[in-house]
Amino acid sequence: MKMADWGNKLVWNRLGTLRLLLTALVAAGLVGAGVMTQISAAQDQNGDFRRYLDQVGAKAVAQGVRGATVNRILPSITYNDTVVRIDRQQPETSANSAIPNFAPYKRRHVDAARINAGRAKFMELRPRLQQIERRTGVPEEIMIAIYGHETSYGRVTGNFNAPQALASLAYEGRRRALFEAELIAVLKMIDRGVPEYAITGSWAGALGKPQFLPSVYLRLAKDGDGDGYADIWNSEVDALTSIANYFVNSGWRRGEEWGFAVNVPISLNRAAIASKIKSPRCERVFARHSRFKTIAEWQQLGITPQRGYWPDERMMATLIEPDGVGNTAYLLGSNYRVILDYNCSNFYALSVGLLADEIRN
């Protein structure tokens, strides 16, 4: 008997034994009949879950994962309702829900504790960071800011079993294509020798100090210290090198700013600068951006930088006013969109850029 079949039989035998016991208790009047309905539903769900995992296992084998790995990992997985509930509680992207102001988020994520810890980590790793920046063009402070936002500089990396979390989210079905692909990717990681401690991460399956999804790890994780293994769990050099590689792969422009804070005249004709392009991804995020103009053109419209100087006037930038008219706004360059590629949220990307500025200053 295959290990997967043995695991399924064990689960079914235990549920069957429990069902027989409860049947006797119901007959004796010691347990309500509703409990039997719940047990039957649990049996049905477990059976469907096991059958789904068998399908995923077959797909994984077809993509090159060894059957021995599939049979070692998948039978031990149980459905985790907690991760499904967390996923359902994430902020909705419906155009009907209100977008809050950015200022409260900024206070929580670009705070003194995170800035000070980032500066300390920046100085600690400076020689390595300089090497990575020279090689990739990704600024040292941007790497550290991502590190700080994702895992509080490595302190909080998550304690969910990634195969279980991804299997549960894929089975639930709302984003099956995404999570099923990541489940197969984590099976590939295990098949290639990544140790089991490394497959513990966030509720959504993100792993290590940079919180890479398994498919991202397979594509973009880099060995930064030369030991032959991209250890994004234990090696800060590997983690930061991998973050920089992610940014290079997403199109980071060497020497160009991510963006900066500006003052915008109340009288600015916002309808005239509204973007008419509908983004194929993260539509609501990009809908808040104006059309692109050169810095020189923004100057002509009366916008002024809060820091007192401008970057290259030929730089293309888009405008966002995350706290509404009359409050601090930001001109955002192409590199801002690379940060969005890491996490498609204006609040996240703005906070990464602002934290990076504070760390460097």
C-alpha cells in the first residue's frame, strides 16, 4: 500500500471509530443527534481534502517532484481552518470600500523603533550592503527597509507549516490557482533538499527573512556568502542579496529615486492629470496614481519638494495624494513600482521608501 493510501485509511478509520462511538452515545441519549451531522460533514470535508491533495500530488510528480517526497509530505497534512479565516479577513479590494488615510499607517510602520533598529542593522551590515549595491544598483537602505517591514529585521518570520497552510488555502478555492502553484513549489523546495525547519512561515506560505513565496524562492533566491546555498532563513547576507535580486528582476533603475514628498497647490487641476490607463493588476492601487510627467512639468504646475531640492528634471514621476487634498503628497518614480511588485500596496511601498530615507539619513 502506498504511504498516501495508508495515511488516508488511518484518518478514515479514526473517524469511523468515532462515528460508531457517537452513534452509541446518541442511542443512549447522552449526545445530541446534531453532533452526528457535524461528524458526517467533517468526514465529507476530510475525504474531499484528501482527494484534492491526491490530485495536487499527481501534478507535482508531473512537474518533476519525486513520488517519495510527495508521499512523505502530503499524507501528514491536515486542513487548517485558521489560515482560511485569516485570508478571508484580509482587507477587501472592492471599489465600494473606503480607502483610509495613509498617515495612521505611516505612524505605525515608520516609527522610531523601526527606524532605530534599521539604522543599527544598516551599520552592522554596511560592508556587505555596499558590495550588494555596487553589484545590483539596489540601494542599501531599500534592502534594509524591506527587511524591516517584512520580518522586523528577522525577528518575526511566522510559525505556520507552509505545506499545510498552502494546501488549506488552495483547497478553500477562492485563490486556488495561486496557492496550488505555491504548494507544488514548496514540494519542489523540499525535494531539492531544503530542510524542514525552513518550510515554516507566514499564514500565506511566505518564508524566511525576506518572506519569499516558494515560487519566488525557486526563481530568485541567491547565495550571497558563497557557501552554495541560498539560506534566506539563517543568513542575512543571503536574504539581502535575494531581496536585491528580486528588485533587479523587477526592473530597478540604478541611481534613480523611488520618490519624495511634495506640496501640491489646492488649485491644481486634478482632473487634467488623472491617468486614463487601467492597470491589468492591482487596479485599485494604480488607480490612485496620476499620469506620468517629467519633474520639470510638475514644477511648472506649482508643485514643490518638501526637502528643498529636485532630482533630475527629466525623471518621469506620477503623483499620489494618500491623505487627500491639502496634505503631504508624493511624486513617485519608476522604482516605486518595483517596490509595489514586492507587495502591491501603496501604503506598504510608501512606507518602505520613507523608512529607507530615514535609515540612510
